[in-house]
Amino acid sequence: MTTGIEKDFQTGDTVCRQGDSGEYIYILKKGSLGVYKNDNLVSQYRTPGTILGEMSIILGEERTATIKALSPSTVSVIRISLIDMVRNFPSFTVKILQVLAERLRDTTEELSSSIVEHQLEDDF
């Protein structure tokens, strides 16, 4: 079953917490959101349409990060299971796969750059 609402968050409000059950996907409508891992800001999103919280739906696991509003924000909060998403919203599922692939690519590039920097430092 799929249910969704739009919700407003003020600066500093928590959208979801690391360790919470992952039954919801979040879509940024306006504002900016920060992703925190163990209280460290690791990503920021300002682009309307950004999808967050998808990993918990796909993996069926608890939240791996906390999401907080960095400015007044509006978010679509959608409760959906992976099976419902694949069956009823295949184009949305494809979009989520693209988002995950882009994030993995970006993380791999950042990690690669970090390794190169450390190697250069070790050479000097």
C-alpha cells in the first residue's frame, strides 16, 4: 500500500533518524536538507525532486543516516514497500536506481580522489 503527504519542516527539524525503521521515501519539494551520519553532515540537497531514504526501502533495513532541514523545507513523505514500488511505479523505481547509481559513482570518485591525495602526501 502506498500513502503520502506533504510535510513542512523548520530549520533544524529532523525528517528521520539514523536507526529508525525505513518505511518512507522522502522527496524534497523546496528548501534544503542535510544528511548526517553519526552526527556528521555528509551531504546536502537543495534541488526540488531529490529523493532521499530510498536505501532503507530497497534493503529493508533501518535508516543508515539522519535527515534534517537546513532551511524551512517542504517534503513529500511517501510510505511504500519495495514490492509496491516495483509493481505500481516502475518508472519511479528506475529513477531511484539512477539516483543510487549516481550517488555510488560520486562516492567512488570522492574515495578515489582521497586515496590519490594520501598517496601524494606519503610521497613527500
